Amino acid sequence: MISRLINLVLRIEDALLAVLLTAMIGIAAGQVLLRNLFDDGFFWGDSAVRVAVLWIAMLGAMVASRRDEHIRIDIAGRYLPETLKKYVDRLVCLATCVLLMIFTWHSIDFVRYEYEDGTLAFAFVPAWLCEVIIPVGAGVMSLRYGLLAVRRRQPT
């Protein structure tokens, strides 16, 4: 049951990423065509594309965190012995988890302040609704890196 739920969440992430990327490309291309051919465009188009970029970035980071496939600078890992490398790898995942928890906490505050202020992102869409992906994405990534730190094989 848990495995099926996890697979469902992963498929939703992938689908949302694909839909948002397609919509972003469509809106941006539509804006270019409307401006060049008709000297017009959607008044909300540029803002919607900026919000889509934020969502795509966070969803892409969430997808990359599934199996620890984020970009990393791993100079020390190349030169450490295998037994020590496992400890360092676990420590890096744990540190990433903690930093993402801190980021999640503060981004929740940020979104709450935006909600309280009633700021609009574009058209009649509230800014907090566009920014809610920040704490959600950071929280999911924190959870995943915490699980990665625990799942790493124990050094022998």
C-alpha cells in the first residue's frame, strides 16, 4: 500500500512537471507571436511564465532528490577511501536534510506573510498560491534526504 502511494506521488510529480513545462512554453510562445503579429499579448503572460519557472525549478529539484541526483561538487569524495566515503556521504545527506528543514520553516513564514498581505501575483491569483511550492518542495526534499541518510548502507 505504501509503495503504491509513493509511486502515485512520483507519477503526479512527473505529470505536473510535464504539464507546467508544456504550458510555460505555450504561454511564452503565444506571447511572442501575439506581440510580433498583433502588437498585443496576455497581460498576465509574463508573470505566469515567471511563476511556472519557479514551480518547474522546485518540482525538478524534488525529482532530482528522489535518488540524490542533485548537482554536487564532490572533490573530497574522489580521494577518500570507500569506508570513509560512506560516512561522509551519510553526513552530507543529513546536513542537506537539516538545511532543507530550516529553509522549509522560513519559507512557510514567507508564504504565510504573503497570504496575510493579500498580495496578487498576476490577474486575480494570490502570490501565496504561486509561492506555496517553495515550502512544499523544500519539505519533500528534506524528507527524501533524511530517508537517504538513514538508508545509506552502514559502513563495514
